[in-house]
Amino acid sequence: MCIRDRFEVERARQKIPSFLEKYKDEVDTRFRNSLEEYQKTLEILTGEDGGEKECYRALYFFFSGLRFAKTKRYDVGVFLMYRVIELILATTLKYQEGIDPQYPSYEKISEEDYNQKLKEVFAKSYYRKTLPRKVGLMDSAVFLSLLKNPIARALDLKDLQGIVNLRNESNFTHGTKNLNEKDYNRIKREARKLLEKYLEIHGKANVKSFEEKFMFPIFNYA
């Protein structure tokens, strides 16, 4: 089983130095340089929360989703793209707006404003809600829109609700549907649009420029 696709980032981080030491006389310079660059990426992914780590985590899930889709594992691809969106919204809410999705406090948001936004966006299906004890993907997006956070410019709340519904239709969540390539491409477009904006806000280059950093080589370890 490949460490890369088991998301064993910490294990991979530990393995590269020992691999390079063990095979130092057999690894050519180009491959060694590539592994050393991958090691830098892994160090960020396993470092302290916040900032650069969160950008790299979003990129890691995005490129992992691309790999799974290439092997036609579209359900997994959908979940990973959903995770990209969820991660970006949650970390933006936590680190930029000071609202921890796990333990939210609502000094910046009133229940009245929250319900007004819900009514505007989901008129036909709207019902009054209290502010949530834990903040999920959709509420994160609603709050960021209310707070006029820059990331909200990449969000269409109605489209995002469709993405949530799509993910919930899967056999592996709450539904009975085998998700297909069309479903995957739909959520990938939304994930990429949001990721591009997230990177821009953090002063980083576009998604394409990170591709080589996240196309990790395959190592098989017992």
C-alpha cells in the first residue's frame, strides 16, 4: 500500500531522510533534489497549525483528489474536494475572523442577522435556526458572507448548498448514489475556484504552480 494515498504524511516525513541515507550511493542528484523538496513540503504539512500549513493542507487534499479521480474513484475524489472547501472555510473563519468552528463564540454575529441571511439565500426551504453549537461547512460560508470576508467573493451560497447536497447523496454518506465523473467535476470546479482565492489572499501563487510539490513519489513500506 502506498503511503502517499494512505495520507500517512508524518510517516512519509520520517522515511525520506532514512531512504536517502540508506541509498545515498544509488540515488541520482535529480531524484535526491526532488526528495529533499518533497521533504520541505512534508515538514510544513506536519508543522504548527495556521498560516502556511493550512494552505498546504488544502493543496494536499486537492491534488490527492485529482489522483483518485484519475483512477475513476470518483466518490473519494468528491470527498477530498469537499474537504478542500470545508478546510478553507473553517480555517478562514478561525484564523481570520476569530470564530473557532469547534467552539464558536458569536460576538461578531447576531442570530437575527444569521437568519436574515438564511432567508435571503434559501427562501423556499428556510426555517428559523439558532446559532449552531458547532459550525459546519454551510454555516461557515454563511458567517464569512455576513462578515464580508474576502474569501466570500469566491462563494455562491446557493451553488455551495448544491455541493453539500451532492456529497450527501453518496452511498458512503447519507444517500444511495454512486458518484460519477460529472459529479466530481462539478465539485472540483468549486473547490479550485475557492482554493485559488484562498491562495491569493495568502499571497501565494496559483494552484498550478504547486503541482510538482504535491505529486509525491510512491514509496511502498511494510
